Amino acid sequence: MGTQTDPRKVILSALEDEERVLSHELERLREGLRDSLRETSGEMTVENHPGDVGTETYEREKDLGRARYLEAQVAEVVAARHRLAAGEFGVCQACGRRIDPGRLAVRPQSALCLECEERNEGGARGWAPEETHR
Ligand SMILES: [Zn+2]
């Protein structure tokens, strides 16, 4: 109520901006991938420039990897919006401590505190955000 800015609204709009940017890039990547698939399958029958096809395959692999990364990022933003709605925004999903506000300012979709993310990246793969202990 009143003129005071609701911090949750600020966070929500930051998340929405993030999602927009990510979705836009993802869409562009997917279009590029569709086009390159068409072009490559056309070249298959003519069988020319095998070197170029190799480079294109490499480029496509790179774009595919980027698309997968972006998809994961969008999923994180969506998950962060759910946490915001549930009143759990800014709480580390692994250890339950509050995530550093500076970190959230840079990356509002952060699901983990810096410590947990570093531990996560440090090899312990397979950590699933769904596995919250209640
Ligand atoms: Zn943590």
C-alpha cells in the first residue's frame, strides 16, 4: 500500500527482465539451429565442402550447448519466481541460509549461496533443487 516500493515487485521485475532477455536469445539460437539444420541436410546430397560442414557441425554443437545453458537459466528464473511467490526468495536451496544481497542483485535467480554453488561446481553433480528436506 502507499507509495513505498515493494521489494518483491522490484525483484519480480528484475526476474522478468532476465527471463525476457534469456528467452529472446534462446529463440534466436533455436532459429539459427533450425536454419543450419536445413542447410546442412541440403548439402548432404550435393556433398561439397566437407571442411565447411565440419565447421558448421562444430558451430551447431556450440549453439546447442549454449541453448541448453539458456534453457537451464530460464528454468532457474522461473524457479526463483516461484520462490518469490512462496516467500522463500533469497534463501539458499541447499543450506537454507540467506543468500548475499549483492549476489542477488547481480543474479536474482540465484538458488544457492556462493559457498554452496562453489561446492556444487566443484564436482558434486547431480544435486537437485527438488530435494529439499522438510
Ligand atoms: Zn548455501
